[in-house]
Amino acid sequence: MRSLQFIVPLLALSSAFMAPAALHSKLSQSAISMGGKGFGGGEATRDPEPTAYDPNDPKGKQQAIHKAESFSEYLAKRAGGAAAPTDEPAAAAPAAAGGELPKDGVWSIETKTIYFDAWDPESPRTYMNFNPFERNDESAQCDMNGCFPGQSRGYKSPIRPAADWDIMQKERAMMDELAKNPKFGLKGKPGCFSLGWQKNLGAPP
């Protein structure tokens, strides 16, 4: 009887050690028998093929598998969506009518003068056709695409020119000459600033 008292606890202890191993064996056999299938019996995949659905079925659209959006589409959506397309042809570059644009990309009075000379106030305001010396209703100056800070879609802070006393005096004289041009202070023309000037345009270049 005394020997049985020792044997019974030993059997219980050995069963406790064997339980995890048996459980692991059962799980392994279950995973193998599934053969790559999901728990519902379907193929286990992260990229299922899109399925068609009956448009007359109220729940068909909910139950169908829809095509996943691409990463680029996700980024576009996160950024607020792509710009609205426009059928309006792009305006000719100011260089074609007013001279060659500087290569340094500085938004200087010389560059602005080229834009101003090419500006047609009778044509709609675009990213190339605008008066660079005109200010918006907040008295702000535009960038090289005619966009205004804090107001226009796609504003890009331009490279500012160097400034000292001599340069400022020279620019003042140039501005006095520009002010003599009849179109310098024009308002209310199609090519002038208005709050909705970007409405029918796509994204700035």
C-alpha cells in the first residue's frame, strides 16, 4: 500500500509534464491538415482577388471583396486627393514673350518684370499669366506660380533676392518706371487676382 502512495503522485506529475507536449502535437497536426487554408476553409491570403457583386442586392456591395487601393492612391487620398483636371491649355511661358527667365530661380524684380511684360490681363489668371506685382486681399505677395501664402493651393515660398541700400534704391527706380505702364494697376480683369482664380486650374507646376 505504501508503494502505491508514491506511484499515484508520480503518475499525476508525469501527466502534467506530458500535457503541453501532447497539446503542441495536436496543434501541429491541425495546422498541417489545414493545408494552407484559413479557419473558414478558404485560401489564406492577404491579397484576395476582387469579386463581382449584384448591384440589385442591398448587401452585395458589403459582402463583396473590393480591389485594394495602391500605396500611391492612399498617399493621394491622405494628401487630400488629386487636383481637379482642367481642359484649359497651359499658358505660354513668360520667356516666350518677355525674355529669358534667369537660371538661378530667384524671385527678383528682374524675373517679376519678365512675368509682368508677358502678362495678358484680358486672359484668365493662371500659374503663368498673372501680375507678379499685384497683391491679394490680404496684401500678400505671390510666389513664382501666382499663389499666395496661406490662401492659395500649392504656395511655394520663393527664393528671395539679396537686399541692401543700393539694391533697394535701384528697385525703387525700376518700380517707378513700371508704374507708368497702363496695365500696372489694373483691377477686375480676367487676369487679375480674385478669390476664385484657382477654381478651374489643376495643381501648380
